[in-house]
Amino acid sequence: MTNSKSSKKEKLQLDPKRLNAAKRSLDKGAVLPDVSPYREDIIRLLNDSLATELVCILRYKRHHFTATGLESPAIAGEFLVHANEEQAHADRIAARIVQLGGEPDFNPDSLTKRSHADYNEQLDLHAMIRSNLIAERVAIEAYTQMVALIGDKDHTTRRLIEQILEQEQEHADELSDWMKRAG
């Protein structure tokens, strides 16, 4: 039995109009004149992720400097490693926002409002680990949803988010292990 869709095979070929458009507007760098109806939404999602990463940096830095207790030197060192990795995420997200023709929002007045993760001032080492694990799990959920939402609408942004997601999952695994040891 022949399916009418399979008998009418779509021809795979590049769009010459888009190739010619890539030759113009060179001042825009990697951003091609694409009329994606999703660009503004993707920029908004990325700016919210940027806020999340920045809040996580601040939380990890505070925990790095205020962690005390028998196991604190090793864990405080890892908090700093995580803070630096979150900084790299924030930098990559901000760069992508600019590539998309947007403006990264570093406004400190709205960071905690836009962030998916919370900032806290815990002083108990176990509570610090727990709050960072919660934040990583929230980031994992947010990035997982973003991957699904973006899908094939923006391949570069999706790959970026997938790479960050992988590292956030590693952070959560490490924090979970520390919870078990500290608990």
C-alpha cells in the first residue's frame, strides 16, 4: 500500500535567498537576518537563565567564604569551583543573547525576581549544601524545559543549554554525594 506522503518526496536543498542574505549585514557577526518569531522569547528565556546563573554565583561565593566546620575547607573549595563554572555559564548565555541581537540583563535590582533559583545566607554547612542542591535541581528542570521549548527553533541556543544542563547535572550529583557524607 502506497502512502501519498511517501510518494511525494520533499526535495532537500538549501534556500538560495537565505544564502544571499548571509552575505549582507556583516556588522551583525554571526546573527543572520532570520525572521524567527521565537527570537524575543528565546532572549527572554536566556535573560532569566542569566539571572539564575548570577544568583547562583553569588550564593556559591557567599557559601565559599562563610563555610565553617570540620569538612568545610574541601566543600568551600568546591563551592568556589561551582561559582566559577556558573560564571562561565553566565558569560556564555550573555554572549548568546548578544549574538541574537538582544541585550543581556545584568540589572541587580531584578536578579532575584527573574532568577529561577533562590539566594540565601545559610551559615550551617549542611544547609548550604542542601540549598545549592535545590538550586541545581531547579536549574536542571528549567534547562530541561528550555531544551524542549526551543527544540529545532534555534539549534545553537539549544546546544548551549544542553551543554550547561550537563554540567548542572554534575553539580547536583556532587552536592547529593556531599549531602550523604555530611548527613
